Amino acid sequence: MLTAQTPTNIAVIKYWGKRDETLILPINDSISVTLDPDHLCTTTTVAVSPSFDQDKMWLNGKEISLLGGRFQSCLRELRSRACDFEDEKRGIKIKKADWEKLNLHIASYNNFPTAAGLASSAAGLACFVFALAKLMNLKEDHSQLSAIARQGSGSACRSLYGGFVKWIMGKEENGSDSIAVQLADEKHWDDLVIVIAVVSARQKETSSTSGMQDSCKTSMLIQHRAKEVVPKRVIQMEEAIEKRDFPSFARLACADSNQFHAVCLDTSPPIFYMNDTSHKIISCVEKWNRSEESPQVAYTFDAGPNAVMIARNRKTAALLLQRLLFHFPPHSDTDLNSYVIGDKSILQDVGVRDMKDVENLPAPPEIKDNIPALKSKGDVSYFICTRPGRGPTVLSDSQALLNPETGLPK
């Protein structure tokens, strides 16, 4: 039995569109920031036993089917690469050939909303592959494992590293060169602070898979984006990350997020991942950025309405949270501790201890001369404060999600 934890990631240069649906090969490179697993992660326990009569999996306590093509692709790849395993202390010996015959039990838990546009499938499939690779004693490095994780969920390949990660689209038909590589670790640019506005934790109406298929078939903009726009942006974004050039990083991230959602609107029928609250958040950030000499905050939205905002440093993150709490206050009976989660210490920097402090927040200077700002009470479910984080890790047996005696969820 083995337990692992894997972070989620947020793309700052987006992946949208596949050239091969089965192998999940993208039509462009993408770049992401890995988020701190202390605040957003998947934990997965994998167990193997001759007493298990079939492969079984539980996600957030509910049994789910492993018969889907993506799970099966990953399992097939992993079992074919499994090596001899021996644990003398426990008297366990598994030969390479035995892995094909042994059944697995897998329990997985996301500490954030599933299928709401926060890359839960990326963290989930990356953890699935990483944990099983460790259990089966695979010799492949993280980049090679990323090619397996990619076949479960495209973005999952980027969750096998911490920090800043590039998914290379590759050119080979078999996908052997479509892998993730780390551009820089999480310590490289540790000034950055990330604030996520969870606008909706509901499952999205159009899944990323079907959305991409529709865009590739019907959008004229997607081809222009993949061939002309993204290759240049990837080079510029790599340079911005290397030099820790925040103004360039912010401009590229915002522009790429907006173009990705423009592709969704250019799809027939159009796909609406963002909603009115998402648009209000963009407006709030854009007004502030324009009122300063250079951008203070980058925003990016995946396939959902939730906003991921990246502030250049902690002081800026406090000013951002102050603005967000002013524009999007919680309902009066809300517990502030459950409205701002993750790194709550930023609330102290904002000078907010309770709901009374939220109600007394001053209007941001950039809106003072305009008509009094309308507050959107209750439009944001909660905020998560986090930072760039590390890659996957193996946890101790005490953190296992499966009972070692029965192999069933605890």
C-alpha cells in the first residue's frame, strides 16, 4: 500500500484542442504554475492484494468506475512498465509478470471542488499515475511518467512537477515527445501570491473534453491561435518566468486567458465558461492595473467561472484581497474563517478580523470618482489564498485513505 499527494496546476498559457483524442496530444504547447498542495491537492492511496477480486476506485468517498478509456490507458501503460518489488520486512515479493494479474484498490480525495474549473482532473490523474508508479516500482523519471499521466488527462502531465511547468506538444504520432518539463521550481519566484475566487463549485455544463472537440471542429480562431499566437507567447512567457518579469507575465497570462475564452465563444454552439461574476472580477483587476504604472495582478480562468489571480508579492495580494472583499462581500451571517481559506494570514495584512471590518472597507481609489460601486454580495462562494508549490510527494502510511486490513476506504 502507498499514499501520495499531488498538486493541481493553473495554466497561464492555455491548452485547448487535441490533434489526437486517444493519446491526448495537444495542438499547442502550454505553461502552468503548480499551486501549493497544502491548499489544493489530491491525495491518493493505492493498494494491491491477491484477495481483491477486481480493480476498484473511490473518489471523495464514492465508488467510481475504472472502465473508462483514460483510466484503462494509464493502467495498461503502468502495468507494462512495472518492475519486481520486494519488501523483506513485510515478507512481500511481487514479480514483474504478477502485476498484470493482481487487482488494485484506489482511494482518492480532492481537498477542493471537483470538475468546477480548478483542474481537479489534472491533480487526480497525476496522483493516480504517480502513486501507482511508486507502488509498482517503475524506473521512469517524472518526464516519462508525465507522458502516461497525459493519457488520463492532458493537464495532468503538468502536475508531476512543482513550480513552473511547460507541456511540450511534441511532433511524434505515438506521443513519445509530448511530455512535461520543469521550467523553474517553486523557489525561483516565491514572491508571487495566488488568490482564487471560487465563484461556483458546481460541475460545469460543458466538459473540457467535449468543449475542445467542438472548438476544433467549428472555431476558425483556434487554428490561428495554435499556429500563430501561442508559439510566440510561449517563448515570451518562458522569458518572463526566467527573468521574474511580472509586467510581461501578467500581460501574457491575461491576454491568453481572454483569447482562450474568445475561442470558446467562437465555437458553435458557443461555450460560456465564465459568468457575470467572472466578468466583474476581470473589470475590477483591469481598472486597478490601469490605474497603476504597471500591472499589479494577473488573472486567468480555466474552463469554468473561477478566477485565479496572481499578485506580484504579498503586499499586492493584501491590496487585492481588500478590493475583492469590498466588491464581493459575503452574506452578513458568513463565518469569515470559511470565506477566506488557505493562507489566512493575508487577512491580517488586510486588517480584517471580522464581518464588521469587511463592511467598513473603503472603496478602492480607482473607483472613487465614478458612480458608487455596486457591491455583489454573495456572488463569490469563498476565496483561497495560496502560492506556487512543490510537486508530488509520498505520504506516510498513517495518512492512508484505505484500511490496511480490508483494503476498503476508511
